[in-house]
Amino acid sequence: MEEARDQSRFKIFTRRAMVLGGFKATLLTALLGRLYYLQVMKAEQYSNMADENRINLRLLPPPRGRIYDRNGEPIALNRKNYRVVVIPEQTSHTASKRSMALKQTLDKLGFILPISDRDRRRVMKQAKHNRSFVPITVKENLTWQQVSQIEVNSLDLPGVTIDVGLTRRYYNASVFAHSIGYVGKVSAAETNSSNDPLLELPDFRVGKGGVERKHELALRGKSGSSQVEVNAYGRIKRELSRVEGKRGADIFLTLDVVLQKYAMERIAAHRSAAAVVMDVHHGDVLAMASTPSFDPNHFVEGLSVAQWEKLRDNPHAPLTNKAVAGLYAPGSVFKMATALAALQKGIHPHAKIYCGGYMDVYDDRFHCWRRGGHGKLALRHALAQSCDVYFYDMALRVGIDYIAEVAAKLGLGVSLGMDLPNEASGVVPTKEWKLEKLGRPWRVGESLIAAIGQGYVLSTPLQLCTMLSRLVNGGKAVVPHVASKRFHDDGRAYDLPEAESLGLDDKHLRYIKQGMDMVMSHPKGTAHAHRIEDEDYEMGGKTGTAQVRTISKAERRRRVLKNEELPWKYRDHALFAGYAPTDRPRYTVSVIVEHGGSGSKVAAPIARDLLMATMKRDPLRQRNPENVARAMPTADDIEEKL
Amino acid sequence: MTYELALFDQKKMTIADKLRQFPWSIYFTICILACIGFAMLYSAANGSIDPYASRQMIRFAILSVGLLAIALFDLRFWLKYAYLFYFLALVLLIAVAVMGSTGGGAQRWLDLGVFQLQPSEIMKLATILALARFFHGASYEDVGRLRYLLPPIALIALPSFFIMRQPDLGTTLMLLAVSGAMMFLAGVRIWMFVAVIITVAAAVPIAWEFYMRDYQKDRVLTFLDPGNDPLGAGYHIIQSKIALGSGGIFGKGFMEGTQSHLNFLPEKQTDFIFTMLAEEFGLIGGIILLCLYTIIFIYGFYASYRCRNQFGRLVGLGITVNFFLYVFINIAMVIGLIPVVGVPLPLISFGGSAMLTVLAGFGLLFCVSIHREIRISRNMIGIDP
């Protein structure tokens, strides 16, 4: 009985064990099926995900291209920037004491270099947020002494290391501030407009003005990359592959440090002024000065709010490069354009016009700058003595539209296409222009005003310099530039194209040059007092005094106030554009002193000094431009020098 | 002939006889699995025998001696003291609740100085023994009566309550599953199981609402949609699947598992060690491991089937089911078939408690195998050796 019962129990056990076994087999099959699904069917997908997980692409920022002057003097280099960084993980072995240990380390570090409370708070905050092995920058731009003190005390400073980065350093910084610009943090707009991943690096800097911005792509170079394997915490385990980047192209400027410094010095006495010195045949800008200036190194180091506001709110616009972006009425300097237009329209250069001190057109009276008038004079003397009435007459004969056409050939009222950003194109009005801009028809009187470079006419110092160059270089459409080469986006350099002929009549150019020569050489010339007496260096040019206010009829009846009697901002702009030597000119200069008063008294002496200095710097002292080889150093020479 | 006789009469069975009956081939299989475990732990420590592999080897060596000892005891000894063991294990479990140290957010461990004991693991073995003893004395008719089933239900409910309180949902469920399997084998009627299943299905929403901890809910929710929180709770499962899948058919090679070695894979030396194995040795490695386990499962069924007493059969299959559940739950968890419940892979994962339970369990299984011919009456006459 007992036996039978046990037998039935056993049978049930066996039967149910079979069921259980079958159930287990099913579960095991499910496991196998799942493994097959993951490791065979989905293997590729998970493989990719695994790589994405562990492989991290790191950018290697290339060193930025260096900038040198025409003689190889450094202007912008990359300086080693010693930073002290702290790695929280290494301050203490136990994670719980890390925050204390970090504080102690910072205290000790505080004995070597000053750490502000703000920096301290920032470090502590970053330590809390970042992974503990991520280095945190405590301070940048350490001195050698600080670096060595930290190195010596390294045993007492757990977790502290010195890190070397590259920062831009400008030499003769404020002298070149406007033409070179500076580098700064990448703006949101810059990130959006380009897909260069370099721009997303937190420490990356891009050009913010001048050459730095214009040649940004060439100077930037190409980023390298390093594929690293990281673990789940982001810590780098090893480097898988490395692609070296291409360092930014070095740029040699046409500027000359010595001349540039001299130009800055020479205009520094004035509140707001600009000057340009240029080679008439090649368009090399040898000096480009604008005052007041600023120190671009401050931008690299980081400007305080107060510093920035001071620069921004300064009425004399220190951040603006007035040589290319400052717009001024050219005044009498414009008369050469009117003269050329008249000659091309067939006006005989020796035909005399009578100047009685004014000209009446309809009901309006237009005055010459000389109250009594100049009497009868032809083109040369009209230029030399800057007779306004002569050019009023020409304007009536030629018409404003034709003057504008000729002025454009000389580079006025149009963009020159210079290799600097923010180049202003200025204005030489036409009838159509006025109708379009102001909605009113042209009035004849406005042609007269425009013919002497007032009214709507606006130009930059650079344009005046270019105009003069084109007038004295035989009518070649020379384009000014500050970099000796042009660059493709990938950094490859190419030579500038030769200047093309403007198709002007040599005879016309000769007449105008005679006039400009006489400005200096003729006793009646407006700038005779500031001529260069040394025959080898003789110069020519044209003065300009641009009115910035309207002289009322009442004032004219009484007496026109002298500049010295007016508040600064109502004084005339003083301008001068000149060239030298008079025999086969090589260099041109243009100077503008805002509210400086008379062009002949204020601007002409500066222009003379600049031309003198430039000619003396000429390496070959040869007058024949065709023989002048450019003595430019090669990049290798520079490397060795450094 | 003497050998045959000795098999029927335990009194005549010498130690040498028992050693001859000891299933060496299965023990060898266990050793192979343990060695695979050592290799994986060596890999998990990035090519170092310390800290995992060395300690695991020592544990395995010590516990193997224990296994042998358990197997050589008379089966009737285990039958006789089954309730005592159960009682002692329960006391230990309650001790944990009272003074256990906190590990991983849950009170599970009893710190014994040299190593930490997880009484819930011992409780599983004790419950298997106690249930086997109870059902050994029950006829098929007895088992059919609902009132007769109250004591075994109490035997299960008591430890389940304390383990649940720790809280350790994984071990609770395993205990319930093993107990259920044993009752099923003992002949409890099918309708009762159906009734329980219906009740549980009704109770789940209630338990979800009132009894489950947030982390347990998280695990279930994460299991249902791991992509929902890829860096939070779903991180483990996603990283595990990436590691597994990227291993492919042949794997990345020993010590070459990038996901595991770069710490993307969490807890690779314990719960997720199968993932590392499958990453480094691929599908082939996974299948070989499952085959080795299957050999042991089949042996467990075979040994139980051969046993001539109900106690031995129930113990044998109880142990086998327990072992199977370890393997299945762990692997199903790391390959994303079930939620992460924190069950180690037996013989491979680093950890003393699970190895103790598993090897002690094999000791009992081998004991059943050695003493398979002993007949023990239902009323247990003459169980005193």
C-alpha cells in the first residue's frame, strides 16, 4: 500500500519534472534567441554605437599665422602663455576631503600669486560641476618668477600644474592697432556662419578687425585632430590616431614699423587725425595712422567693462580706423577730379577764368575762399592757389555727373577693394544719386559745391591718397593694400595683380601735376611755406580745408570768423594730399586733421615730414621705380632670427 | 556485489564508497565554469589577478571543501535536521533586519568580520530542505487538501516577508519561484496554481501602488523603455546591450572588450559579467557558457529522477531550479529580457554569498546523487543512522 502510494507520487513527480524541464528548455531557447538577435542581427548597429561611445574626436588648434612688417619686424606673434591649473582629483586621495584639500591648495597658491575672491569662487564652482580629473584654470599669463616659484613648491601644491598655451601678442601694439586689429572670442554670429569646428573651442580666438579679420582664414590655418579613446567618465585612455593640422600662414605687411611709428607720433598731437603713406606704383601702404588709438593686447587679455565703455564712448572713436573708414569732405583736394573732368571735356588748360571772389548762380552767390578773388587764372594757377571760382565755372561747364564719373576712376565715391575690413566707399553725388537718396532733384548750385569737394562729397584719407597715386603714377588703377600678398581661403598666397591703366591722357595728367607742383613750388602756392627745399626730395600736393559749418550771409557781411575763434567742433578739417619726389613720384601721402583748421598750415607740414621720412627709408634711394626690387625677407630668415 | 549492497544500505557505505559515487565529471564541469569566472574577473580588473580573481579562487577552494563535506553527509542527516536549519536561517535573516549593515541601499548583509553573509541566500537552501522534508511526509491525497498546505505556505511566507522587507525583490521572487516549483513537483493540484496566478495578477497593481520602492519601480519602467532615460536608470541596460551587440559572433577577444574596459559597462565584475564575456567572446562564448550550465541542469534532473526517496528528489530538483533561476534571471536581465533585479551569474560573478549558496546547493545535489538508493518511508522510520 505504502509502496503503491509512493509509486503514484513518483509518477506525478516524474511527469511534472518533465513539464518543468520543458519549461526551462523553452526559457533557455529564449535566451539563445535573444543573444542571436543582439549579437548577429543587430551586431553592426551596436558596434557603431560602441565606437561612438568610446571614440572622441579632439581638435588640435593650429598656431595662428604671424604678422610681420615689410622688413620682417614682428607685429603679431604667438606668445607662450603660462597658466596655472589645478586638478581637483590630485589634491586629495579621498573624494570626501577633496573640497577641503582644494581650498588649502588655493590658499598656498595665494602666497605665490594673488588670487582674487572671484577667481577662487569660480574655481570652487567649476570643481563642483566638472569631473574631478578635468583641469581648472586658476590664473593665466603667469610671470617667469611665478612659474618657477610654483615649480619649486610643487610638492606642497598637490594637483597644481603649469600649462602652456599660445596667446596672441602684439608688438608696437597701439601703433598698429587699426590696421592689424586684434583677436577675440568667437561670437555667436561667427559660429553660425561657418562650420569650422575650431570655432566651438572655448579658448579659440578669431580676428576682430584689420588684417586679423580680413585674412582670418589664412591666419587661422587648418585644425588637426586627434582620435582618442575615452572611458565612460571622459578620461583619455590612449590616442588612436592623429592628424596634424596646418599652421596659419604668416603674413608680411607692406607697412613699415619705423614709418608707422613716425606717422603715429606726427599726428598724435591732434585730437583726431589720420594719415596714409602709399607707394604709387604698387599700392603698398607704408604707413596708415589713425589717432586716437588703443592697445589690442588689452582685447586679447580681456577688457574690463570700464575699459570697454571708455573706448566705446570716446567721441574721437579710437576703435575706428579713420584712414579707411573715416569719411570727410575732401575740400579742395577734390579739385583735381574736377580739373581732370574739365580737361577731358576739352577745356583748354591755358584758358583763363576770371575770379572776382564770388560767382552768382541764379539767386545764390558762391564765394571763393579768397575774399578779393584771384583775378584771371588758368588751370595750373587755379590748382596752385586753389581758386574756388575757377572750379565753380568748370562744374557749370562739365556737369556733376561727368565729374562723378571721372572721380570714380580716381577711386573716389567707390570702394577700392582694399584688404582691410570696414572700408568706406564715400560719396561723389550724381543727379540720380540725390533723387534716389533724398527724393529731391539736383540743383545747379550743388554742382558748384561738389566741384570743390564740399556738400555731399565724402571720401576717406585712403581714397585721397589713392587718387593722388593714380594721378601721378601715369594713370594706373593702383589699389592700396597692407598685406604683400593676397590669400586663398586655404591659406595659399598669390601675388597681387599689376595695376591696369585707367586710359587717361598723359597730357591731362601732366597739367594737373604741374598745378600740384606749384602748390608747393610757386610763391603763390597755398603750401609754399611748407615745401621741401632739397631738390632731390621736392614734393607736390594739394591742400584742402573742409568747412563743417555753414557760413551765414550775416557773418560774411561782418567778417568770416577765424578757426581759432571757433569751438573745436566747428573748426574746418585740415587736409593735405601730396606726393614726392616731383620728378617721377614714388610716394603719396594724405593727411587729415579733424577740425585742425587750415590744410596748408596744419596738414601740409605733417605730410611733408612723412614724405621726407619715407623717401629717406627707401632702401635703394632710386628714383626709377622699375628698378626697385623689393627687399622682402623670407619666412625662413625670420624663423632663424627668432 | 558488495558495492551494490553497500549502495542499498548506507550503514555499509564507507567514505571510499561515497567518494566513488561522487559525480566527479559534474564537479569538473563546475570547475570549468569557475575557471571561466576567474578569467573574466582577471579581465574585469584590467588584466590583474587582484582584487577579484584571487579572492574568488580562494573562496572557490574553501567552498569546494564544504561542498564535499555536505555531499558526504548522510542524506537522512539533512532530512532530520531540515527544520532546525530552517529555524537557524530564519533567526539569521531576522538578525540582519535588526543589526545588518547597509550595503547598496538595502539591508542585506551580515558582517561577519572576514566576509559578509547574505542570510537570504542561506534561507533559500533552508527553505528547499524544509519544504522537501514536509512534502516527503505527504501523500498525493494529503497534498490535494488545501488545509494540509497551510504549513508549507507558512514556511515560504515567513522568509519571503523578511527578505522583501530588506528590501530584495529579486531574491524574494526567486524563493517564491523555487518553492512554487517544489510544490508543483510534490503534486499540488494545478487548479491551485491557476488560482494563485489569478490572485497575483490582481494584486500586482496594488503592490505597485503601495509596496514597491521607487528604485524597484524605476527598474521595471526602465526595462519597459530603456531609451527613456539613457544616462539615468536606463544606462545599465543600454550599455549592456551595446557591449553585447558589438561583440558580434566571435567577440573582440580576451581583454579586448572596449565597452567593459572603458567602464561604460557598470558592475562588470558582478551582475554584468555575462555581458563582458559575450563582448569578449561573442555569441560563441555565450553559447558555450549556456551549454556548460545546461549540462548541470540536465544532471540535476537526472540525479533527482534516479533518486528513490521523495526527499532527495525534491531537494535535487529544488536545487536545480534554484541554480537555473540564477542563470536565467541574470542572463535575461543583462540582455534586456527582464528588468534589472540584481541577481549574480552563479560561479562566474564576483561575490561570496552567491557562491556559497550555489556550491552548498551542489553539495546537497551530490549528496542526493550519492545516496540515491536509500529508501526512506513517509513516516521517516529509521532515519536515525
